[in-house]
Amino acid sequence: ATLPPNRWTYALILNPKGKVVGDAWVYALADAFLLDLPADEAGWVMDHIRKHLISDDVILEEFPAAHISLHGPLAPTFVRRLVGDAALPEGPAGFTAVPIDKKSSMVLATSGYFRLPGFEIFSWTNVLDEVWRRLASAGARPVGREAWHTLRIEAGRPRAGVDMDESTIALEARMESAISFTKGCYEGQETIARATYQGHMNRLLVGFRLDTDVIPVREDPVVVDGRKIGHITSATYSPTVRSVVAMGYVRRPHDAPGTRGIVESDGWQLRATVVPLPIVPGR
């Protein structure tokens, strides 16, 4: 309710136990809110929202959209060539509507998801073919899912359904910035408030750097002194730090940076060290 028009925020959707149902980027339009949902979780998140619409004066409409994410040091240069300086959104969480032609427009929003200069471009009235051609002619290059996955892990961004789900309390995933501690009642608020003001999480999401070229997989156990203290959620090879890196959960006090342990993966004993998130700081 306090989000002004042409501003966006990243938010988690929680269940009554403060655990993560999904996540969304919320865009405040003049007379509505636009939820940008990852395609693979949109179905169950929308079902969760609909389940709670009892007497509320709310209309939900789905708009399958064309979507381009543009990230990297040259992203601002490419966007200026596309729309000019006047159409650039203001601030780190701003967006603006930009005409494409007489019949369609696109939303242009800032993004720091990978801790790099970035923008999100999407439209439900245009397939963005011409927009992509113009970006590509300016020098933008497409990347695959593995590159996206690597950048996400380097940036320490947990993914709903992978690194956080309905077995994960939001605070365990260090997602304080995506939940509110001040607004009125919402599902999971009691658990979040109690954990914040009366105690702490027994486990936390951490980064790992592994001394190996073997990439562990989700749920591989993390062991210290022969005892399981956590598990891996995401892993990849990082060309930036020239090492296998991962995210996962460990019980406290093993979350301290520098803690050394073993990741057991398909019969391999992989040496790992806990490192702070993000694994690669903002660039």
C-alpha cells in the first residue's frame, strides 16, 4: 500500500508458518499492482493468492509477457541507445512505460539482481522482437540458463523452489529485505516477528567455495567432523573466482565464514569452506 507509482519492490509470499511459498517483483502502476512471477512458480503462487481472496475487492488478471533481462557493465549504454536518456527509470527501484509503436509499449525497470548494472524489459502487448534486434545490434549478447544460474549463485540470490521453499523460514534464507517488519497482519508475520525479536534461526543460508572441479547437486550433505550439519541447494563452476561455488544451509555456529567441512557427493568427499554471501560482491 505504501509503494508509490513507478516504483517496484521484491517480495516473498509466505505461508502461516513464515515459510516461503514463492517470490515476486511487485510493480506499482497508477491503478493496479503488477506481479512479475517466474514462470515455473507462477501457477502455485497464483493459487495461493486466490485461496485468500474471500471478501476482498480484488480482480486478478494474468498477462503472459515477453521478457528480456539485460545485465552487465554495458547495460546502461545499451538501454540509452534503445530509449534515450529521457525514458530511463529513476532510482534503484524505478520503472517507466516506454512506447514501442502506436499500439504497444513496454515496461523498462532497473534491476540489481546479479549485483551488476541491469534492466528488466517486458511487455504483454508486444513480443519484443524488434527491441531485441536493436539491443543485439548495439552489442548485447544472449546467454543460456547455465550462465544465468552461475551469475545468480555468485550474487548469492536464493531461488524460490530451489534454495527456499515451504520447508524454509524466510529468515533462514537471509531474506529480511523481502519481508516487512512494520506493516499490518500478513500470513507468517507472527513467526517472523517472534524469530526476530525473541530468538534466532538455528540454520542459515551460506556460500561455499569448494576445492574441487566436481559440482555437487541439491541435497548433497555437508559434514563437519563426521556429523551432518547442512546440505547444498545450488552449485556451479564460477569463472569469476575460478572455483566451484555453492549455496546451502548449515546449522549454527557452522555458518561462520572460514568454517571448513566436507560435501559428500556421489561417493566423492569434496573439501568446502563457508564464505560470505554474495560470493562475488557487486561489480
